[in-house]
Amino acid sequence: MKNFINLIIKQIAKRKNMRKVVAVMNITIDGFCDHTAGIADEELHKHYSELLDKSGVILYGKTTYQLMQFWQTLLKNPTGEKSMDEFAVVIDKIPKIVFSHTLKNPEWDSAKLSNKPIEEKVSELRQQSGEDILVGSRSLIIQLMNLNLIDELQLCVHPVVIGKGLPLFDKIMDRTVFKLLKTKIFDSGAIVLYYEPIRP
């Protein structure tokens, strides 16, 4: 019995020392993901620059990754808008792992293709030392939710209704209850909701 208790204590301690997997997404009030629908102002760019700067790696699926490659163009041709140009520098710097069966070359020095399935790769990353693991693609968030591998949700809800599109939480297999940790409100009316799952 004592050995069993010690094993449980070790497992709990090990989990506490793991890197957190943090799902990050912009959504509309009606729950859709659309990178063109939100309010991408200076305050939002600064928020995400700070988040990326404090994180260790970000995971993308092919579609979102290719959208984010837009920021590569700003490195060569800065806009002159400080918050956008600074975000381009920060996102260029952070290591990126892309999950795709069809992409052959990520064409970004700080990005690489995963050679393992997402469950295996994320479990491997969690065991390594370092800062938080960000997840920036809807498809990956859904997969990791179903695998019970999300440690925190950071949802930026924009004061916009679009009426159609891709819902963030689609084909979720099990009910998950979350605890609200904190909020952050922007002048635009957007609000970041920080949640962690309540696990038994």
C-alpha cells in the first residue's frame, strides 16, 4: 500500500513539472474561428508578442501555418507599424512544429515538420524542459482536447458576430468542465478568457 501511494505521489509531482500545453485561439462571439474577423489592433499584437516571447514552441496544422507565413514578408518589408513589425520578429523567432501529411518543406528557418503523430509528439515535448507549448490551430486543439492533453485554454473573444464559419469546438467526444483563472479586457472590447480543465 505504501509503495502504491508513493507511486501516485511521484506521478502527481511529475505531472506538475511537465510543460503546459496551452491552446490559444481568436474567436467571434458566436464561436467561430476566422483570422479575418477579429480586431487586430496594436493592443492585440502586443498581447500575442508577449505571449510568444514567454513560450517555448508553437504547434500548427498546415492551413493555419500557411496563413501565419504572411509574417515572413514583414521581416523583409516592415510596415512601419511598430506592433505589427515587432510581432513579425517574435513569431519568426519562436520554434514552430507543423503537423501535415502533404507539406514537404515548411520554408521557414524556425519551423520543422513533425515526424510523429500529434499525441506522441506532444507527450514527448511535455517531458522536456522549457517554456509552455502553445497550440495555435483549430484542428490541433480539437485533437488534443479529445486526447485530454490541453492544460489551459486562452480564448480571445472578439466583439464580432459573423453567423457562419468553422466552430472552434467541433466533434468533441467528451464533456469537459473548465475553471476560469482570469480575464484580460482590451480597449476594443475583445476579452481573453483563461481556463484550465477540471480533472478528476
